[in-house]
Amino acid sequence: MDLFDKCYQDGGYLGVLRASKDKYYSRPLLSPKPGTVMNFNGKDVIMWSINNYLGLANNEELKKVALEAVDEFSTSAPMGSRMLTGNTTEHEALEDKLAKFENKESAILFNYGYMGVLGTLSALVQRSDTIVLDKLSHACMIDGTFLAGGKYRFYKHNDMDDLEKQLKLANKDRRGGILVVTEGVFGMRGDLAKLPEICDLKEKYDARLFVDDAHGCGVMGPNGKGTSEHFGVMDRVDLYFSTFAKAFAAIGGFTASKEEVVRYIRYNARTQIFAKSLPMVYVRAVDATLKMIQDKPELRNRLWEVTRKLQSGLREAGFNLGDTQSPITPVYVPGELEIAMKIISYLREQKGIFVSGVMYPVVPKGIILLRMIPTASHTDEQIETTISAFKDLRDEFKLQLDSVKI
């Protein structure tokens, strides 16, 4: 068998779509400029599939900061890794601000969120250590667990009894440390990790806690500091991570923790040691965005206003949104793959509504999850148009919404 044989078959992730050279349901071609209205297949659609939570992707102030940075530094500066020639006072100043924002002693920047999670977990966890992670954790956390090379155990999603069971088993023949790993806001379902209970258990069993708060930072909590602030446990989360690719509408990420822990990560995270430094255009843009998140709570307030209007309207129309407690709006409808494709096409082509869909194993078999992301930029008119479209969808497809059990 040749190594490349698999490439000509329909196995692997989304293999049927790949084999058919699909660019409609997977890898759809969209206009590059993000917004609440985007061009798809030659027509404008209301966009509900990008994580531009605070609507900052096209903010004119931030655009000016970025353009000035490019004019001063181009896209190349600084050159080299931070370990050798790519460290600057501005990188360190931004890290200090992020640490302060998250009530931590120190923080480290990463070039991408995915690389940040891989780097943090693989730096801290060794073969004698154990990771205990929520089974619905993002792929980067699973990959980081495997890369770390230590022992690992999954616990049932947000099931505190099972988490305690796995912690007991991990302690049974313990020869190293234990790290509990979870998302803050779960990116598909929109529910929140039970951080107060998780903190109680990790302290009871002498473990540490890593929270990937990609969908919480800038969004959750009275000051936008994330899910840990929302629950009042900022001081109990040992490692706080977030990407800049969502509420910050940029690229990169950071891990915040105690000073000595972060210093250890700096010197042991291979995804950062051997990578070029985060470009100045992003350092400047993220710095300005962080200030805006702190100074303009009205952006977050509007996001939540849009969220409440969208979610209440969909629920009143009979749709099941599960137990989301965040802006992430999962709309669950009954059906298999063929129905899912027809529904997505109907919304995009006939109603001008762009949503993305996922199925098993993210949700049980026979259920379609239409994932929607409200933003601070969506208008009331766009919300009303979308809710009306979903009502028409319900009637056109004769959806048995009462049959959906999550």
C-alpha cells in the first residue's frame, strides 16, 4: 500500500466532502472582510458564523493602529524567535497588561491560540504527570495532551462525579502532578464549565487547573475577564489561557499564571521557542483592543442584548438551544446528513442566512446542530429577519422540534 492511497479515497475528516471537492459545506468561499453581512456565492447573506463577538474586526480605531504599525514595521518585525532576536519591550509590556487583566503575576504571548495550548501543556506535563480533561475539550487541548506524553484520563462532559472518579484513579498510583483541563465556554454547545466545583475537586485532590477560555475572554464576567471572573474563581484557576482570534479579532494567544510558572513555560514551550516572534502589527493591535475591552463595556452590553433577543426569539419559535449560558447559540433540529445539507442550503440560498452545521459525534446521532454566533454589530432588523427565517424553516421542513433531546 502506498502512503498516498488514502488521499484518493473518502476516509478521514469530512472525507466525502473532500472527495467531492466541496466548497459549499466545507471550506466555503466568502468575502474576506468580516461583518454581519458578507458575500457568499455572489450574494449578500447575514453572517452568524464568525466569532467577532464585540464587533471589533472592522473597528476604525483598531484599523488605524494596525495600519500605523504596518507603516512603521511592515509585516516582518521583529525578526527571529523571542529567545534569540525577536523579543521587544512592547511584547513584554503587553504580557504585563494581559497578566494584570487576568489578575495573574505573569503572562506569555503565543503566535496562535492552537500553538499556545500545545506549548503550555507540553511544557508543563511530563511522562510522570497526568492530564484529566473534559471529553468535549477542543482539539488543541486533546492534541496538547497527546503531545505532552504523560498519562491522561477523560471525564464525561461537565460531570463532576466522573471528574472526581478520574481524579481518584489518577491519585491511586500517582508519581507526578495532575492537571485538570477544560474549556471555560464550550465552543459548540455554549455551556460553561462548572469552574467552582472543578476548583473544589482539584484542590481536594492536589491538582492544578488549566482553563482554555477562548470564547470567554472579553465576553464573560462583569469586566470581560472571562468565565473565571463570571464565577468569581480567578484566583483559583492556575493556568488561564485565551486566544486573540475571537473577541480580540486578531491572531495569537496568551497563558497567564504565577511568575515562575510562566518563566518555565517561556523556556520549555517548543511551539514558541522555535517560532518567530508575534509580529508588531498584532502586538500593537491587541494592546489597543485590550484597552478598548476595558474602556468600552457598552460593546459587551450590546453583545449580550443581541444574544438575549436572538435566543429568546428562537426559543419562542420552538427551537431547542440546549443549556447554553453564553452568546454561542446552538440550534438543535432533528435530521440526518441529507436533511442537514438541505437545511443549510435553504437558509443560505432562499433566506440569505449563513449558518454552519455540525453533527455526530459533536451531538447525538439524528440531531443537527446549527451553530450561531451573535455579535455586538448585529442589528435588531437582522435578528428579526433571522428569527423569521427559522420559523419558515420549521414550517417548510415540518421539523418535529419536540423530538429533540439534548
